[in-house]
Amino acid sequence: MKITFRSFFKDMMTYGVGDLLLKATAFITMPIYTRFFMPTDYGVWNNVLTATSLLGSILALGSDAVYARFFIEGETVQDRQRVTSTWLGFLAVWSSVVVLICLPFTGLFSRLLFTTEQYKILLALALLTQPLWLINAMCAQVLRNQFRARLFATLNVVATLMSIGFSVLGAIVFKLGLVGVFLGPLVANLLILPVRLWTTRDLLRPVFSMRLLRDLVAFGIPVVPASLAYWAFGVSDRILLGRLSTLEQAGLYAVANGLANVLVLVNSAFGQAWLPYAMRVYQEQPQTASVFYGQVMTYLLAGFGLLCVGLTAFAREALIILSTPPYYPAAKAIGPLTLGILAFASTQVTYLGMMLAKKSRYFVLTWVAALVSVMVNVLLIPRWGMLAAAWTSALSYVILTLAYLGISQRLCPVVYEKRKTLTAIALVIGFTLLVSRLPHLDLVAGLALKMVYCASYLAALFIFRVFDQREISMVRRALQGVF
């Protein structure tokens, strides 16, 4: 089967629909929770999620990357059944045991996070959700590796609607507050799990290979420090804000991240389609793979650049619609956050060499970025609050993608389009930072000006030849395949 941008774009659009609601929970619930909770409560909710996501990174053992790498290599149905059954069975037992061990210590965890045991029930509910979420996610990964994009999308949409619905029902209708918010995902994951297991039944068998498990874990364990590092510089800043600044700053930063997560949604949709495709290109078309990857980087930077500029430009208007006045100052953090997410998105390509060469030990490089992030945040957050956290996030992701690039180019070089890539980077940084220089006009005039500004960014991509006739023809063919 020939891998083309047309087929990749079609799957990316399908995965985007399926992943949109799944990753957009914070964004979708923002208009609701910001009207019922104060910034301090919002900060508590976000910090509990942040802390338990640390455990989730350990429990996962790099699960999606590990499973995808060994699944694609399976030559027969029996091989893939063995990989799937062994990995899912192990993760189910492993994650459940660890969570049961942690539950008696929720009071201690609450004191460490908030200097009080008041929130231990929230931590307990979030912990109990972790094993259910992990197995649900792995069942979704099975569909993704089988390129069953529509079923993947449908189940994600249903699961997310259930989670949001139960959360809002518990928090507002039954007046359980934050307890109801955390009950929602727990109930939703429990109810959707049998359905997900049914969809993957063809690959689930009563088989277990200890030898295969050793290989899977050996590949996954080096990913764990990387996952912890991702946590350290990706979300630990919210806890540091709560401890070194104020919970109000943590709440504003959580809202800013919720808005900036529009880019995360797109990156997630891209990643869901990208990893299986990238590996298939490497397996089936090795002679053209490096050029293909380089072209993808050009399009990724230019396309995400438009989202960076647009989201930064319209941040305040979005917050006016989605939140209430106490949350409007969060707009100041959107620009640096979007640039950081752009750098993070670029790792989808810069880390490929390590993945393809099965050199997962190099993911430990993420600790370089993590250490920089923590040290800079500790120094700057007490003075500049959420703005320090936002700019430190951007710096950390830049360091990360450059580290990945350096190693991957030695292991499995990509032919990057250097002029186009560097031009795209310069344009997105320049246009994103210059948003703050736009004049403050009335609503209608301001919206018109910002639309022209975003169009100017697109025009600059053509003027400076980041996009040329090749890209125009390619997009036209891809859209024809979708519509």
C-alpha cells in the first residue's frame, strides 16, 4: 500500500474529530466551571489532575509507543494477538496494584500539595480512575494501529461526552462540587471499558508471553524517565505556581492552558495518525521515508504557526466568551504557551530517529529540558507568576526538540527543507510576539484587524516561499480525498 499525504490527511481529520472531545474536556467545561468555581477552586482541580498525571506517566510505561512499535512488527495475526494480550494484561494488573498501594497515602499527598488533608477524597477518586483510563486508552490504541479511525473516533466522542455529562451532573445538579467533577471520569471510564474490550476482542486471547513482556518492558522502561520529564516541565509548573505564587495564579494559568490546548488537540490528532503512518513508511518505502518526514516538518510548522498566531490574537475575545472577568488576565500567557506547544509538536518528527532505531534510552534527554524548566520556574515564578511559567514552558520544549533532533539525525537522518523550516519558524515567532503591539480598538474593528493580521501571516508563507505550487497541489488533492 502506497503511503500518501492524501491518505494521511484523511486519517488525521478522522482522528481529529475523535480526539477533539477527548482532549478538550478542560476547554469544553471552561464556560461551566468558571461560572460555578472561583479561580482558587479551579486551581485545586487542575493541581489534583496534574499530580495524578505523574502517576499515570509511570503506570503507562510508554504504553502507546511500545505497543505501536511491536504491533507493527508483528508478521501474523497470532503475533499481534500475543503482543496485545500480553501488554494489556500486564498493564491492567500492574496499574491496579500500584494504585491500591497509593490509596492509603492520599492524606499525605494532599498535605504535600495543599498543606491540608482537605482534598484527599479528590486525590483518591483521581487515582482510582488511572487504571481504567489506561486500559481504555490501550484499547483505543489497538483500533489506531489497525487504522480503524472511524470506530476510534466514535468511541472517543461517546466516552468524553459521558465523562463531561457525569461530571457536570455530579458537580452542579447534585451539588457535590469538585467531588462530582472527579466522579464523572471514574464512572465514564468504568462504563465504556466493556465496549472498548469488545471492539478489540479479535486481538485478545488467553495467551501471555513472559519473553515478549521482557522485550516490551525493556523498551518501555527508558520511556518512563522521559514521561516523568514531560510531566516535570509540562505540568509541574502549575503545582509550583500554587506553592510559590498563589492558587489564583495557578487557576489563571490553568485557564490559559485550557485555551492553548486547542493546539494540543490538533497535535494529538496529528500524532494519532502520524506514528503508525511514519512506521509504515519506514517499513514499506524506506528509500523515500527521510524526504517524506522532512516535508511533514515543513507543513507542521507552517500549519501550527497559523494556529499560534490566530489563538494569540483572539485570546481575549475567546476568554470573554468562555469565562468571566476574573479570568481575563489569563490572555497574557497564551502567546508563549502556543509557541511552546508548537515546539512540542515538532518533536513528532524530531524524535523519529530514536523510535525507528529502537533507541528509547535516549529519551532520557528529556530530563535536560525538565531540569531547566524546574530551575527557571523556581527562580522566576515568585516574581512573575504565570508569565514566568508560560515562557519557561516554551523554552523547555525548544530545548527538548533540539536535543531529539541532534540524536535522531545521527541514528536515522531526516532530509529537512532547511530554508523553508527556518523561515516558517521565524514567521510564526515574529507574528505571535507582535500580537501584543496591535492597537486596542472596539470589538468589530478589533476583530477585523486581527483577521487581516492572521491573513497576513498566511500571505507571508507564500511571499517567503514556505508554500509554493507543490503545497497548493498537495492540499487540493488531500481535500478531494476527504470531501
